[in-house]
Amino acid sequence: MTPDADAGTAAKRTDPFAPLTSEMLDVGDGHELYVESVGRSDGIPAVYLHGGPGSGCQPDHRRLFDPDRFCAVLFDQRGCGRSRPKGSREHNTTQHLIADMETIREKFGFERWMVVGGSWGATLALAYAETHPERVSGIALRATFLGTRAEVETAFTSRLSQFHPALYEDFLSVLPPEERDRPVDAYWRRILDSDPAVHGPAAKAWHDTERALSEHKPARTRLDLAALNVWRTLPATPFMEAHYFINDSFMNEDQLLRNAGRLDGIPGMIVQGRYDLLCAPATAQALAKVWPGSELRIVEEAGHSLYDGGVRDAVMKSIADLASKIGR
């Protein structure tokens, strides 16, 4: 790792959110992960899990943690962001990511840490905590997603058709008529097809539809069908999402709810947008019901995005409150 000269105390640095350390960490299987830490070296241990799967950590994610209180670790998951090889789906499963988290935790010397994540990051946070509950001091979630095929299918079919019917028609029109009865499966197959003429339009359509579903007030609510066959680069997330979701997120059916008893004794905060079309409040409620140590906080007038009104502030407050709850 590469430390800053005065990494011990955030207040001494010009930018308190600048990384304390950053490195490319070899986790085996040909993968190297970009890993950074922010805050203070003797702060409350925490880890942030980005969404997607397939996106990556952003500089603003560092600001979710009080730099005078936390030592927060952020990393780009296998094949994501600055990690290498970029886009690789080989040796890339939920179990691999859980093992990577343990490698990172041990490298930093943390006995336990707070686990923070939203959407897919919430899925991974729960999967990790249920595998290694003894290593988790608390969990802060946003937009709870349990990694199930049913959640994705509902979001991109019945919910999409109800709230954005014209966009749903656009979404279906990208597919041949014979594939429209199971559109989500058809999209995943096409996105994972090796032919750019097949995966390109599908990846762009999936990405743009998901973006509209993720925002309470989306800027665009229709697909630009003419532009689907024109691109220089393609978004990364549809490919990793298709890889994970076509494999049921590499978990058993309803695994995270069925194993929620393993979270007993771990305090949790669940932040949920009232109008989240991708990860509906019913899922967060179902989790809270089987996790007695959790507290569900609904953000009114907000959808899925971290940047919908009030969500980011609610996440920051949940992280701070959770730190106080665990006595730090």
C-alpha cells in the first residue's frame, strides 16, 4: 500500500477525503483489485461495497464516512472499475467476492468491520455477513436487493410496464417477437452473446432502461432506438449483471432471507426510498421483519438512486448512528 505522509489524522490533510492508502491487491485467479482506505488509520473499521454488479467505487462514496471517525476501505470488485482484468467474468462469483473481502480485512488487520452497501452492494453485504457474522460489527444498507431472479424480473416487466408503459414497449421492441414472452432471460442471453451486433444493442437498452428505473425523476423515459446500434464504448454493468443474474447471483433460492437468523446480534440500518422501482420497499420490510437488530428508515419522495432527494443524507446518518450504536 502507498500511504500519505500524514495519514494518521484526517484533520491534518488538505483534503480529508483523499485516500490514506491505495494499491492493486492480488487476490488470485488472475485478478487484482483496486483497494483504497480513507479517514484516519485508527478509526472505526468499515468497508463500502459498490453496486451493479459491475460498476465501481466513486470518489463521492468516500464522503459517506466521517473522516475523523472512520477508517473506511473501498474497493472495486472483480472485473469492475479500476480492478484488473477489466470486465473479466472468469472466477467471478459471489463466493469469490466474499473471499476477497476476507483477504482485504485481514490485510488491514481488522478483527471486525462495519459493512456498508446499496443495491447489489446490499446483496453482497448480507451474503458476507451471513457467511462471516463474527467479522461484522454492524451493517448499513440502502435499497435492499436480495439477489433473486424474481426481483429483477418484476422490476423489468410488471413494474416497468405499470410505471413506464412506453419505455416498456421500447424495451420489448429491441427483441424479436419470439423472445418477448421472457424478455429478461432474452436480454441476458443477448448481452452475454459474443457477437457485438447482438450484445451491443441489448447492453445499451438494458443500461438505459435500468437508469430510468433507478431515478425518481428520470431525465429520459424512452429509449433512443436509433442510437442502439451506434456506439464507441458500451456500459460495463449490463455484462456483469447478466453474468450474475443468469446464475441467480450464485446463491440458492431466497438464501439471504432464509439465512437471516445468522445476523442475530448484528445491529443494522436499512435506508429505503419509498418509490424505488428497482428494489421495492417490500423487500426491505421483509428483511427487517426477520432481522430483529435492524431499523428500517424510509426516505419519502425518493427512488433507488443514492442521489435522489434525501437518500445520501439518510445513508450518512445511518452510518453515523450505527457507529454510535456499536459504541464507537
